[in-house]
Amino acid sequence: MSQILYIVVPCYNEEAVLHETARRLKDKLRSLEEKKVISPESRVLFVNDGSKDKTWEIIAQLHREDPVFSGVNLSRNRGHQNALLAGLMTAKDRCDMAISMDADLQDDVDAVDAMVEEYRGGCDIVYGVRSSRKKDTFFKRFTAEGFYRLMNFLGAETVFNHADYRLMSKRALEGLARFREVNLFLRGIVPMIGYRTGTVTYERGERFAGESKYPLKKMLAFAMEGITSLSTKPIRYITGLGFLIFFVSLVMLVWSIIRWAGGDTVIGWASVICSVWAIGGLILLSLGVIGEYIGKIYLETKGRPRFLIKEVLDSHEEG
Ligand code: UDP
Ligand code: MG
């Protein structure tokens, strides 16, 4: 029996690319259906993340014209990760496997074939991994690489050069549904699900149209989110740093006592000021890091919903 595939696409102000994305994804589904690899019940599921432009109108129109297109309309903008989650959770009860993909066609649509192939070979999660970052600016490449290295150093397992282009089986989606955290960083959570995984490499292109919704400020916030929601090592390092500084101060104390005993008092305004400022800075930094975690705890304990769905357009029954 052939399997139902849902391609989940979060969209925020994507009216410029939506028609082209829809056309390409539909062609992809049709070609896989012809090869009898997936069921004709497969769908492209667009999630409208509270767009301010005509994105939802376009999705609704696509759905009216062809039931291969489905849509989820969120109550407001909740960000990429939450929109993706909303789509995956909607797909979960209707599909056998779901592939998540950005709306801007940066992820090579043709990698879908290889992903489905891996799934049929028994994988529950298939990561799309970029073969290179040639098209990115030097800055983006540099910061992204630093980020992945830092994450792995901090003990959070992430797949190198993998964004949110991946296939998940129904079983993996059910696993994902049981991770209840409000501060969602899918890239870090998915590897924790386990099961058999595979990777498919692809060339990442440039945005087809429209502009990136991840300016530097958001990118930094996203990285911070990733680190603090996956690793508590920074707190441990602060403790280590405290010990280190305390040790250094003891050494300095002993040294100045020895000099004093030798009849020569250590003088120095500069050294005092510098250490006061250095330590003051470190204390503030440490408080800031700890504050980040406390903020996380605060938000997690409230357990607010991660998304609210206004409307679902899908020709499938749930179940
Ligand atoms: N996106 C979203 N909600 C947001 C911001 C972005 O659903 O608040 C979607 C966006 O429409 C796109 C995907 O997330 O499909 C990735 O965004 P983008 O391409 O702007 O990020 P980049 O590829 O530049 O990192
Ligand atoms: Mg993009």
C-alpha cells in the first residue's frame, strides 16, 4: 500500500513565492504518485503564520482550485518554529510521513525523492543536509559554522548544516508531540527522538523571491534560544569561572603578602581598577546567563499554548 506524504510549508508574508512553490511541490507529488511511491492522498500543507500580506488568501484559493493543497491558518504570528510545529501536528493524524520545507524554494525540491526512498528503506527521520554554503555570504557561513560548533561543544546534538528540511515518519511525529517545551528549537529536539535516521545531501539555492525573515537580530535570538533550551553547560562554566577567579585572587594575595614581608608594598591603581571592572563585568555576565535560564523556566512553567489554529483547510478527515 502506498503511503501518504504531507509536505509542510510554514509561510510568513510569502505571497511573492507561493504560486511558484505550490506549482513545484505539486509537480513533485504528481511525479512520485505516478511512480506509485506515494499515495494520491498526499498533500502540500501550507501554514500561514499570521502573515500581513495576501498569503492566506492565496493558500485558500489554491485549496479551492486543487485539493492537493491544504492550509492551516494560525491565530497570529508565532514564528517559524511554532508554525512548523503547528503544521507537523496537523499532518501527524493524516499522513504516514511528513516533510518540512521553507516556502522560499531554497531547499532543493528534488531531494524529496531521496528522502522518501530513505523512508521506504526503514528510516523514521531523514535529515536534509546542505552539501555546501557557497551561496551564503561569508558572514552567514562563518556565524552558522561557529554556531554548530558551539552547540556540539555544549553537548547539544545537532546535525551539521541541517536546517529544518527533513522527513519524519508518523511514529517520529508522535514522538515529537510528546516533547512539551514551549521554547521550541526543533533542530535540537528531533535528534533526541531517536529511531533510525538517514541523511540526504542537497545544494541550497538562493531565495526564489521575497526577503529573508531572519535578519541578524533574529538570528542571534534564535541561536541564544537554541543554546539555552538545549544545554545547561553555560551555568556550569560560570561556576568553573568563579573557582578560577577565586584561585587567581588567592595567588595574588599570597604574592603581595610575600612582597610586603620583603619590605616592598605593591602599589598600583591600574591593576585595582582593571580587576574591579573585569570582575564586575563577569558578575553581570553571569547574572545575565543565569537570568536567561530563569526566564526560560518562567515561560515553561506557564505552559502557554505554542500555537492556536484559526482554520484548517484539508480534504482529509482527521484520524
Ligand atoms: N517563517 C514563518 N514565520 C516567521 C518567519 C518565517 O513561518 O515568523 C517562515 C518563512 O515563510 C519561510 C521559513 O519560515 O518559509 C524560513 O524563513 P526565511 O526563508 O525567511 O529564513 P532564512 O532562509 O533566510 O533563514
Ligand atoms: Mg529562506
